[in-house]
Amino acid sequence: MFFRQIFEPKLAQYAYLIGCQKTGEAIVIDPMRDIDQYIKMAEAEKMQIVAAADTHIHADYISGLREFAERGVKVYASDEGDADWKYEWLINGNYDHVLLKDNDTFSVGNIDFKAIHTPGHTPEHIVYAVTDRGGGASEPMGLATGDFIFVGDVGRPDLLESAAGMQDVMKPSAKLLYQSIEKFRDMPEYLQIWPGHGAGSACGKALGAVPESTLGYEMRFNASLRAASSEEEFVNFILEGQPEPPLYFANMKKANKVGPRVLGGVPKPAKVGVNKIKEVMNDDNVVVLDTRDYPAFMRKHIPGSILAPFNKQFNTVAGSFVEEDKQIYLIIDEAHLHEAVTDLINVGLDHVKGYAGTEVIDMYETSGEELASIKTVQFGEAGDLMTDDSYNVLDVRKATEYNEGNVPGAQNIAHTRLMSRLDEVSGEKPLLVHCQAGGRSAVAAAMLKAKGYDVVFVDGSFNDWKEKAEAAG
């Protein structure tokens, strides 16, 4: 059996390419939208992808399942859950597909796959037990667990309520997740765990950076599984301290359920000049994303542009600050263009219309236009300002961080939820915007500036400020 785990670092996502070397057939489990990457990997191993499967309706990225289906590949997906949790685009389409119930099986070459219904993270969630029959096995060697069991954690059961807006489903989902865990207690400890995400994903609160594990190890040392000694203890543990989900999660759920747009490949936006950038800045349907680092943006940027540094948080920031129907123009180093566009389509931002190199900033100024800047102060300088009644303080860290220590009187809204809560942010006074170390508050301050707020960006370490404040009594 051929096995490859494929990691996408910005979303901390794992897909799996599993193939039968005897027949040359392969399947991809939980593919992302850029399916050409998997096809090239399979071809390099002299295999053909004949199937693709999802473990559940994803909330954190657009699935590549429909892209595979459009190319004639047979796709497998869950038929569990109630009527609200069905793959509508499969049910109403003409694709070659199979909808799976608990204990249903299928094969790719000499490799067998068994669907196991594991509700809790989502109602329709399934796990795939994988048996290498071609290698002489009659029992599974591992489990593609999706967002059920991670290394060090389990999939959070609160997203239907906290991200998708459903009411009063958090605790019932946690109870379902507990019941799913109970089903696995008697399964062989040697079973390998192949999770859908790793450290950095917002689909759990304590995911490990180790890419694989075993069921026995997780049952012993996974804190969330250890908390499942009783239903009540598990529910309380798993719902406490979950981070605020990025704003785009609700859009991902809807798109993957109803059917994401078919792209046929990664878009290739055209390069534009300074005149085009000046023109689109007056269009309310356009967002200009500046991908430079935040110190450069704070010094000078095109008025009205939004900061989304091209780093591991690029998807999350763009997905949280840009509405899905907006047209996007990027300010970016051309060497990063393809990766950035792929990052955007992975979170449902499909309308990338053009890009300009970072030199457009100076060209904009040379053309006679005035650039904008954002005042920056270090935490050490901000102490007096934070107690000055002339300012409001906005803390854009997670609520769990805020509860561990905060600036007295500061308002707390996580940066990933800020766009949906702008009506709670007062514009009567200048805003001192801070986070833990500067990265999140920089993008928040830039977005608020673009929305017309008077902002001061607070850079540096919150912990240093906290220690000094505690020492001062």
C-alpha cells in the first residue's frame, strides 16, 4: 500500500493519498481545492486517482471533492446526519458518487475502506478504517479520523453554534462526541491515527504538532479523551476555552454543503499598474489586500487598503476580513502570487481580479497621491495612554488570553470576529489596538483604519507590560 500524508501549513490541514501499488489506483481523503497537486503526486508514483472522499462537511476550507467529481473521479461522502447535513450538490447533481452510512465499505484496488459514523464535531462526520488486503491484512491498520480524533485533542463540538450560528446545539453535540469516543474504546490500540489537522488549526484547542499517533497512545495521553471518564466531565472540559472561530467558517460550511464554485484550476490574475489600483480603490465592491509585513504597512500604505501579511496567518486574516463576493486585488511579491491565490481560494475567496508588485506603493506616491500611515507605539510607551480617558483600548486577543490578564477597561473582540462586531466598537475616541505580540493587532488596526476609525497600533509584548504593571502594584 502506498501512503502519503500531505500537509498544508497555513490551515494546518492533512490530506491523505492512499494507493494500491498492484493495480495503480489511488484515493485522496479530505482533499483541498487545488487538486492538481494530488494528481501530480499520484502520477509521480505511477498511480491514477480514481476516487476521492471527505470525512465531513468542512468548516475551515473549501473541499476539493467537487473539483474531483467534475473531472469524472468517483467521490465518497457521508449520508449520515439529518436533512440539514447532506451534500446537496451530490444529491442534486449527476456526479459519479456513493453516499455512505455507518459500516458501509468500498475498495480502491486491494485496499478496503470502512465508514464509521462519529458525530459530534458535525452530525454527519465519518471516519475511514483502512485495511491493506493486498498486503495480506484482514483487519484495519489505521483510521483517517478527519476532525474526530487529533493528536492531543478531539474535534470541537461548538462550531455549529459558535461559527454557523445554530442555536442550542453546543452541549448536545458535545454529548454526541462523547458517545462517538465510547465506540472506540474497545478498538485495537495499535490502530494508527491519521488526523485531519495538526497544531495551528482552529478546529480544536490543543492539537499536537506530531503528524500521526495511535489509538492506544491517544486514549492514554490525549487530554480530551482522558476527560471522557464521564459524559458530564467531558462536556464541561471540551466546551471550555475553545478559541473564537474565524468569521469565514460559516461560509465554508454553506459552500461545502450546497456546492463550491467549480474553478477547474488555480486562477491566474493579471498584473495591473498603479492607475488600475487607484481606480479600484473607489469601488465599494473591491478590496485591496496588502501582503507586506506590518512595519512596512504602518509606515506607508495606500489609503483604504487592508493588511494581510503573507505569512502563516494569511488565509485566516483574509478570510476574516474579506467578504466572499468581493473582488480582490493583491499587492504582493510576484514570486508568492500562485501560493497566495491558492490560499485565498482555499477559504472561498475566488474573485482575485489582479495584482500589483510591492513597488506600486512608491509609484502611487510618485503619481501625486498621498499615502496613509498608522501611528505606532510600543507597549512600554503605551502605559500612560491606556489610562488616559482620551482613548479607548481594544484587545484583539482570544477571550481565553484576555481572561488571563488584561488592560483594565479594555474591550475584547478577537481579531477573527472583529468584522462581524464592528457595531460594538465605538469611534468616538481614538483606539489603542493591541494583542499579545503585535501580529493580530496590526491587521486589526489596519482594517479599522480602512473603515474610518482613528487608530493607534500598540506593538510589542503584552506580557512585558503585564509584568511591569504587576510589579508596580
